Amino acid sequence: MSQPNNTSNSVWYSTRILRIFYIVFAFSVLVGVLVVGYFIGNFIGMHMSVSDIQQGYAYSGLLYTIYNATHNPVYYQESQVTQGMGIAEGQTDLNSFTLIGLGSAIVADAGIAYLLVKEYEKMDS
């Protein structure tokens, strides 16, 4: 009677488990890089947005003060427009930097995915 070969079965199971862990790790890394890129872009955009909005309100206040001194309606209109421009610039900064962060994360994901696939192919041999 021959004994069953348990070592080849244990190697087969350990290789399967290693591949499953590798796939889970690769998926989590690829998703994680996208999320981190989005949040970094959002973080930078938010700080630039706050600065633009503050400058818009400050300049608007200056123009409103000039309007109160001169009673020239152009300064009043300009103060309203400047306030809205600061808000619009802030929203544009936030959206732009969020997309830049997400785009750079996608580019990084392409390189990481290529490396992960190459390593997975090496596991077959």
C-alpha cells in the first residue's frame, strides 16, 4: 500500500491561499491609491479654495467701503461681483485639484497594476 502524498497537497493549498491573499492585497492597494489621490487633491483644493473665498470677501469689503464713501453705484456692483468671483474661484480650485489628484492616482495605479500582474505571473512558474 502506498502512502498519500500530503506534501504536494499542502503546497497546492498554500499556493492557492497565497494567490488569494495576493489578489485581495492588489485590489486593496489599487483602490487605496485612488482614494488617497482623491483626498489629497481635495485637501489641497480645499485650502486654496478657502484662500480665494477670503480674498474675494476682503476685496468686496474694500469696494463696499469705497462705495459708502463715494456713493458711486459702480463700486457697489463691483463689490457684489467680486464676492461672487471669490466663491466661484474657490469652487473651481476645489474641483480642479480633486481631479488632478484623482488623475495622478490613476496614472500611479496603471504602473502599480502592471507590476502586480508581472509578479502574479511569476507565481505561476
